Amino acid sequence: KPKIFSNRPLPEVVLSYLNEHCECTVWDSETPLSRSELLEHIHEYEGLIMTGVPVDAELLERAAKLRAVSTVSVGYNHFDLEVMQAKGIIGTHTPHVLDDTVADLVMALILSAARRIAELDAYVKQGRWTSGRIKEDEWFGMDVHHATLGIIGLGRIGEVIAKRAVRGFDMELLYHNRSRNLEAEKTYGARYCSLEQLLRESDFVLLMAPLTPATVNYIRQEHFEMMKSSAFFINASRGQTVDEQALIEALRNGAIRGAGLDVFVQEPVAADNALLTLPNVVTVPHIGSATAKTRTDMAMLAAQNLVGALTGGKAHVVPELQALVQSK
Ligand code: 8YV
């Protein structure tokens, strides 16, 4: 049986599956595994389940027996694809199983930002809702229904967000992608447009593009300046796709009205990050896929991917490395 290692705890059902196929070691302590400890033992393993920590050149160089790396996430920006390609190490991820759960969270961010849920929740709980007030306009938010949603990176998850937005909220849909999504155009009336047009016309700008060398700091000051001053910026991809300082500036100077953020440049987000003090920002700690069912489904798929990759069976290999399995 191949020896494998997971850097995070796994649900019982996933562990029993893995134990049937592998000799499995799991880091299940509350304290995250240290980098030095990981590097020290990495040469022992043929397979890894590595989520949220870099699988970089240094680690891959030391991993003499390694044949496959699986992540419990759809995003795999922590993989050094070039080195994996050169060494013939397969990389797998977990598409599909999280789509609806992430889409739910995106709608929650849109609604919370627009209707100021977090801000007004604090207001009520702090006892500031007193009788006799007449200035109710202080609580006014923005309508989500019939507004225009612009999705940057309309892929699998974007399609289920489109469904909710168009069918549930009568929203208009714009999108900007590397390539056209004809399915979303046909099914949800999504209109393809330039990034500039999307920014200028959307009431909610949603960033869903994966983090790649081409999307680092993809949205910058000039882009916030193109947005409507009444618009909201929502990010559920990766923090590094946005120039965070430019976002803070845009929120401060009124270039945009507000933001809903699941992701940050640095995670966990630093306590002195200005985003945490702005009332027009709703934040959550990278919970897009965080429900018990979806995380279990993701962990199981990651385990099946790893076993598949190690045994020549079925696996969701990341697109950039698919040639590795085809050539085997
Ligand atoms: C992951 C995510 O669960 O799938 C992704 O790419 O961002 C989340 O759904 C998270 O990264 C795990 O740490």
C-alpha cells in the first residue's frame, strides 16, 4: 500500500476509505503542521493531501517518492505546476461538489453588503435601535432584485450563481471571461462584455476568477474608478486577485459603496487590516465551501482523486497537468 500524508484532519468516513487503499498518516492536531516538520518527513510519502499550504519547489525537491498531490479545494494556486509537470507529479482538485455551497455564500455576501446586515445587526445588538426615531433612511440599503450583476470569471460556480441571481432575484447578468460561456448565455441570458463595460455597468461586481500568474492584482485602482459609486465589490476567489490597498482606498473615498469579502491577501487576515474597520465591508473567514456536508464531499473526492492518481484510476487532475496522465 502506498504511504500517504494529509496536512489536515479528515472526516472518519474518508479515513476509512483511505485506510483501505493506503498507509495513511494524518496531521490532526489543533496547531497547524510546521513547515520544517513537513519538510523533514516529506521524503517518506508517495501521495499527499495538501490543502492551503504551498506545494512549492523546495518541498517537491525533497519529496523523492512523491507521485501525486491532492487538494481539498477547487483552487490549486498553492501548487507549483511547473515543477510538478517537470517531475511528473500529478495534481488533483475538487471541482463540482462545492458549486452550490459557494454560490449560496456569494448570494449571502451580496445581500449582506447591499442590505447592510452585519452593520445593522451590530446596531440592534448594541441597543442603538431606540423608539421615537424618524430618520429611518439611515438604515436604507440597495436593492438586489433587478440590479445588474457582473461576474468576472463565469465558470462552473458562476453558472450556479447566475441561476440564483437571474431566476431568484430577476437580476441582469454581465460577464467577462477568457473564453465565452455559451451555456450561461443561453440558459441565463448572461451577456459577454469587456472588463471595462462590466465595471461601468454593474451594481454588483463579483470576482470569481481563479488565482493564476495572469490574475494576480487583476483588479486595481483604475478598475475601482470605473465602477459606479453606488456599486458593491464581492470577492469569493482569492485575495491576491485584487490590489487590497486600492480596494481599501476605493471604499474610503467613496469610489464604490461597499464590499463583501470571503478572501484576503493574507489569511488569517491581520488584526490591523483597514478592511476590518470599514463599516461598509462585510467579511467572513474564507468559508465559501464551509458546510459539513460539502467539506465531507470535498474531502472524499480529494481522497478518491489521490487513490485514483496513484493507481492509474479516475481522478480530477488539474487541467494544466492532464497531459501527465494522458501520456501514462
Ligand atoms: C477550500 C476554496 O475549501 O475550494 C477552494 O478553492 O477556496 C475552499 O473551498 C479552502 O481553500 C480550503 O482551505
